[in-house]
Amino acid sequence: EGETYLKESLALYRKLHQEEDVNATVWPTERLGYALHLQRKLPEAEQSYRDALARCAKCRAVGSDEYAVVVRSLLDLLKAENKLAEGETLCREVLAQQRAAFTNKGPAVAEALFGLADNLASQGKQAEAEPLFREAIALYEKAIASFPSNAELRRHFVELLRGQGKLADAEPVLRKGLAQQKKVAGSQHLEVAASLSN
């Protein structure tokens, strides 16, 4: 039923307005993709995510939070479809856009690096993924960006290191992340508890 309402909402907005809008077209299109994804209508979901990405690019800067959310949704779907090569291509395009827009700095670049590193790790390309994880963590640390993303990034990187048997390299990454999380959110935060369990 939600799928029908989302389609009606988009059609009505298109009828009334000519320009793209994050709340009226991007989010409903992304949510439609998510609804289709949950129903395992993967080709339709992929098209909806790609439409949301194109709409977002028209009304927001490529490096916006909204753009990053839609990219992440599309990457999750491509991973579910086992289209890792397509995901890698998308990640490389987004990383190039973010590097150009943000002179190779900041959380948007770090998020793009994380997406590419995670994709490469999923393909078994650990040697390529490792330096990208390290660069993403360094950018987050410089920017002191939203630490939940940083914590997720560290968890993925530690899993990569563990999978390579590099336990001695994994420990300092976890310790540094834990110290940063405690500093930003305090020792009673949920992310701190999750890091302690690692």
C-alpha cells in the first residue's frame, strides 16, 4: 500500500511543479526504492534509487547529506543484487565528484572513500580496500565528523584487518576509535558500548 501512496505523491508533485525538491521528489523516490527493495522488486528498486540520485543531483550539491543517503541506498541494493562491479563503478564516480567538490577533504570525501573501500572488501580486494579505509578514518579524525559514521567505518576496517589476520593492526584502530567516541559522546553512549564489545 505504501508503494501506491508514494507513486501517487510523486505523480501529484510532478503535475503541480516543474523543479525538483528534496522533500517532495527526492525522499519519496528514495522511499519508493526502499519499499520496492523490501518487496524484492530489485530492478524496480534500483531504477527508483537511480531516479532519486539524479533528482538529488539537480536540487542539491553532490556532497549533500541527502545525496550520500541515496548513494548508500543504491549501493546496498547493488550489493544485494550481487552487482559489486557496478557498485564499484558508482563508488569511484562518487569519490571523484566528492574529491573535486571538496578539495579532497571532509566527511563527504570520507563517506565516499568508505563506500568504495567497503565495496572492494566485499569483492575480496582487501589490498585495495585497506588504504582507502585508512584515508577515510584520517579524514573523519581531521573533520571530527559525525562519529557514528566514523564508528561504522572503523568496524568495517577492523573486520577487514581481522580477515587478513592483522590483529595487531586492528587493536590500535579500535582503541583510538573508542577514545574518540568517549570524548565526543561520553562513556555511556550506545556506540561506545558497541565498540567495547569489539
